[in-house]
Amino acid sequence: MQAALEEARAADARDEVPVGAALVHSESGAIVMRASNRSIETSDPSAHAEMLAIRALCAELGVQRLPEYDLYVTLEPCTMCAGAIAFARIRRVVFGAGDPKGGAVVNGVKFFEQDTCHHKPMEIVSGLLEEECGDILRRFFRSKR
Amino acid sequence: MQAALEEARAADARDEVPVGAALVHSESGAIVMRASNRSIETSDPSAHAEMLAIRALCAELGVQRLPEYDLYVTLEPCTMCAGAIAFARIRRVVFGAGDPKGGAVVNGVKFFEQDTCHHKPMEIVSGLLEEECGDILRRFFRSKR
């Protein structure tokens, strides 16, 4: 999650919504991909941190599924990203701050609990480094007001 | 929807799940972007037809939002794509076949009805050329058995 937080800080420095993600090989614990939000930079409304990390690792490995990898992300994934996580068959999802307004894991549509979700991660952990992950976002949005 | 159907047939010919999409300028009616599923070809679990069409038009226009465009897609959007449609502020969504197993508009999480959805298209039309749109998919999956 420290790597994901570094990515969130990097997004902050680029004036993007500061969310970061890292993909970790479940068995070895090695961080194999990192990404942060680039929606503005790339003119891509789908360029969320976890979406970019999943796309990049899939492309690198030439696969569509990542069943041996865990996702760490500083903010609770949204509906779009929860869908992508399910399609990619991510093994574990660990997130920092919850997102009552846009989250889709423990908030909102709770996608992984639904019949139309075809893969539920074997473990979902919420609240890891919650304060740090949330603080970056709160500071960012406060500065925009 | 005929353009979206042509795209679905093109995906079929490439042995991808045959779903196609088109983006239309709401006022002029001009088709400005077309895309079809390329998940296998691009090793991208998020490379659904509507997602690719949205990404491509946003990139071309240098924007993250498409409030003046309507989306036509042969299959009911999934949870991931419904999220992307909301982020992109698509004006109208018109789809062909419903998808009880994975859809998220009139089936599943019915995302556009939820509090965590921050943009509901002004109109949602289902069932346009439903038979043709569904037949391509049924033939594809039958041939895989």
C-alpha cells in the first residue's frame, strides 16, 4: 500500500485526483505494476489507477486474467473498476479509504456480492492505511474549493 | 444500430465476443466513432466495444466527457461499461439485446438508478434490433460449445 500511496502522491503532483494502485504477485509478494489516475492527462474517463494497472499488466503478460495477483488501491474501487477487477479475476483486493459516494465494494452496488458478478476476489480488505489514503484526497478536494 | 451491428459482425470474424458500438452526435445524427470488442486481440479485459468507442472519441476530442453524444451498443452494457458511460456523461444509451447474466442497465445492479451513479443518461432505450443483436451472440456461443 505504500507503493500505491506513492502513486497517489504522484497523481496529486500532476493535479489528477490522487488515487494510486499497485499489483502484487500473490505468492512472491513482488510489486509488479504501479499506476495512478491519469484521466485528465490522457483524456480518458476510464483511466483510474487500478484500471491502468490492470490494463498494463495484462498487456505486458499478454493475458486477460490475473488470478495470481493482488490489487492494492488507495481508494475503494468504483463500479467501473470493480467490473474490471472481476473480469481480470484479481485474487485479492486491498483498499485504503472507503468511498460512500462512489465506491462499489463495501458501498453502493457492492458489486462482488451480486449475481451478475462472475468473480469475487478470495479476500477483500478495507481500511489499510485508511487515514493516509483519505488525507491525500481530502487535501486535494479542499484545495479545489 | 446498423453500424453497431456491423461492428459486432467484425468482432465475430476476429473470433471476439461479437458486440459492437457506435457513438452518434445527438444533434446532427452523425456517426462519429465505431468500435467492437477487442479483449483477446489487445489482452485487455476492459476492451469492450462501448468502452473502446468512448475512449477513442474522448482521446480524439481531448475531453473526458461526451454530453452531446449518444451511444448505440448491440448488448446491454455491463457494470464496468455502465460506470464508464456515467463518467463520460453520455447523453442517451440505446442497446439491442438485454443481458440478464451480466447487464447493469435494466438487469443486475441497474447502475443508472443508484445513488453512487453521478450521471444518468437522459434516455435509455432497450431492445432496438434485439433479435439481430442477440442472434449474433447466440450463434457465437453455440459454436464455442
